[in-house]
Amino acid sequence: MSTSSARLTRQNVRKTRKKNFKRTVFSRSNNPVVRDLEPHIIYSPAGSSTSGINSPHQSPYALRRKLSPQEPSSPGSSSNGLANSENLCSHSLLTRKRQRRVFSSSQSIADDTGEAAHYLLYELPDEVLLTIFSYLLEQDLCRVAQVCKRFHIISSDTELWKTLYQNVYEYDLPLFNPVPTKFEFAQGEECKYENPWKESFKQLYRGLHVRPGFQEQYENNADHYRGRNITYFDTIEAAFNYSEELENPLIFIHAGVYKGEFLIIDTNVAMIGAAAGNVAENVVLERDTESTITFVEGARESYLGYLTLKFTPDVSSSVPHHKHYCLEVGEHCSPTIDHCIIRSASVVGAAVCVTGKEAEPTIKHCDISDCENVGLYITDHAQGIYEENEISRNALAGVWVKNNANPIMRRNHIHHGRDVGVFTFDNGLGYFETNDIHNNRIAGFEVKAGANPTVVRCEIHNGQTGGIYVHENGRGQFIENKIHSNNFAGVWITSHSNPTIRRNEIYNGHQGGVYIFGEGRGLIEHNNIYGNALAGIQIRTNSDPIVRYNKIHHGQHGGIYV
């Protein structure tokens, strides 16, 4: 071929390649998906060759074929060698790879975790978390509260802890134990804690639980109760024996009737009823021999509260009658008896007996009623504090105090007894303040045989006989009391008795105000005596009282009758 024709052929090949290149670039640039994903590639025109006209156009996406460096060139003409070099160069440019975005699997997991955490914390509704948390027990709930601030707030929900609390303790209100011998229920807005149910749970969690059937259930479902650390017992005796090695042990006695339990308390254990509604009515300890429960030396700071004690003696029992007590407190101990209902069907022995030196119980908010003998019996140098108790409808005296016993009794309600309200005799002492004593069959307050009580700011009224009866060498100080509306005299003093009656209101008696007879004596001063049916003061039969500074008026009979 001539030189001119070869030149013309090369020019035509170049023109054809340029047209194909422009068409390819234009079509790729107009496609947005391809334009974004594919890199720009510049194609070089192939060198001139006589065979270039006849060979088909090679796609720019053809796979590159690696040539070994030792592979020789084709033995053809120089135009074939040029074409091969051009093809190699063209393939090198066409197969250039895009740079990949490199990231590790750990980075992917971290991103996924971050997104999930973000969704959990900020997108998941509180109601869903509350529902999930409601399936947790107390220890798991405390662990969840440490995860984050949001979990802490939701896991401290009051209703959440209330439900959990009532499943364990059964109380309708949260119970607090600020000191070892004090338990008190929180009343509505009076509670100082933000979440009283949770705080009560914390204070009481050390307790042992007497709940028949729960010990087996707890042991057989250990996995279910993994988030709880509570010890259950079927009997009170078993729980008490277990608690002897514990410091300040606490025993919850759940709803039920526990018969035949033999309980002699000689440690500083606290035992308390646990039930819904009226707690004391739903937890009953009952026994028919000896005493239902006895406190002896060693029980210095023990506690018994919110339960019912019953003593229903077996008439065939060989136990001496003087041991028939529902509750007995011996010497050298000072338990606290709180919010208990005490009932005794024994016709001998008192419902509650406190006896011996250094017997110093605190009995408060108890109901000692409907007993077939004395309600509360304090004797033999015993002392103690007795506050805000209901003592009523007992067959004999509501309270007996004798043999140098010296109790402190405040704000008790002693009424409708089938005998005297309070009877102090045989050198009995005692301090009685702001008690309400009324509607007893005999006197509201009787003092006999060397007894010397101090009675201050009490209200003694509506007695079926007299108000205060002091006889047989009785003494006593009666100061600032209201004595009124009794069927007989407001104050009777007889048979060598010598009390002090000072600054009292004695009024509206159905007979006289103060009646002194049978060699009675006494100091009667600074009293306001009025509105009585007979004489304000009547003195008879060798009696010799000191009467001074009294105001006696508006009586229906004489002022002073001697």
C-alpha cells in the first residue's frame, strides 16, 4: 500500500474511534445513577494498523488479560506490535477500579448498638418500660435503677414499688421502723419520703417471714425468686429459733391462726403481724395451756405488735391456775407491746400479768377487753408504761395494781367493766394521768389497804355506783380531775383512809359531791363542787377531814353537811 493510502486509512480509524468515544461519554453523563457511581475514564485512541479497519470495536469494559513479562511479541509486522501496545494501554485505563469505602465489622456493630441505644432511651414509651419493670423483683429493680438516669426515674415509680411491697408484706400502708422498738404506718401526706413504699421495703427487708406454704414454694421455684432474698418459715417457733443468732431480728407473722405455738421470749426480737386491712384482727396467736406468750429476762428491747393474743384454757389442764395468762411479762425485761388485741376466756388469772422487779414493759394502743377475769394485773414491784389502751367489758377490774407495783398509766380508756375500773390495793402505787374512766359497775377508781396512787387530770364519770372510793387505810393524791355524773357520791372516803383531794371539779352527782364517813379523814382543798343532788360535802361517823379553800355552790341540798 502506498504511503498516502496508509495515512488516509489511519485518519479514518481515528475519526471512527472519536465518534464512538463521544457517544459513550455523553450517554454516561446523562444517567444520574451511573454518573454518581462510576468514575470518569479517559480512553486513548489505538495506534494505526492496517488490521484496525477490519477488527470490530473493542468494548471499554473488556476484561484485562495479564501478559507475562517474558511473553514475546507476535512475530508479525510492526503495525501488529503497535496495536498490541495500544490495546495493553487501553486495557490498563479501562479496568481502573474505583476506590472502595473501607470500614471494619466492629465499627458496624458499634453504629448499630448506638442506634439501638438511642431508640431505647429516647423513643421507647415510659409505659412499656413500666410494664417490663413490673415483672422484676426488688433486687433486680434496684440493679436496673443503676443503668441510667431514665431507668432510675422509672424504676422508682411509686405504684411499681407499692405493688411489689404489698405482695411481700401485705400492708395497705407503708410501715416504718425508725428505731428498734417503734413501728408506725405512714398516713398519706404525712410521710416525708418521696417514695414511702421503697423506703419501707429498705427498712424492713432484713425480716424473717412466717407464712405457711411459702417456704416450700420459695425453695421449689428458686429461679423465679432469684431477685429476692427473703427467708420463710411455716411456724413462729421455727422463725424465733432461727433468729436467736441474728442482731436485732425482725419476724413478720402473716395472716392466719397459729395454735399451740410455745413462745418464751428471752431475746431482743421484734415480732409483728403482717396482713391487709385490720392487721391485728387477721393475725391470731392462740393457746390453751400455760400462757400464750411469755417475756422473761433477756427481752430488754423486744417488740410484739399488730396481732391478736387469745387464751382459751383447757379445763382439764394440770397447770396451776395462777399461770393462766394470755400475756405474761416477768422480771428483768422491758418489752414493747403495741397495737395488740388481747382476749382471755380463763376465769382465773388475768389477761395480762406484769410481775416482778424490773418488769418494765411498754404496753400501748392495745385492746384488753371481754376477758373473764381481770384485764391488766400489775404486781410485785413491777412498773412499766401503759398508754392509750382500750380496757373494757372485763368480768373483774379493768386494772389491778398491788404489792408495791408502780405503773405509769396515761390516756387509757377504761369503761363498762363488770366490776371496778381501776383497783389499787395492798400497797399498790402508780401514776395515772388523763385517763377516761366511765360506766363501770362499781367505782371508777378504788383505793384500798395502804395503796397510794397519784391520779391527775383524769375524767371519772357515769359510774354505776361512785366515782372514787378510798377505804381501809387507803391513801392517794387526786389532783385536777373531773368527777361527775356518778350514781352515788363523786368521792367516798371511809375506814381510816387519808387521801388528798385537790383542785378537782366534782359536779352533777346523783347524790353528794364528797362523802366522808366511818372514821374517814383526808385533805379536801381548792375543789370546785357544784350541781350535786345532795350536799356538796357530807361528814359523818367520827370522820375528821381537813376541808379548806373549796368552792361549793348550786347544789340541790346543803353545801357542807356534818
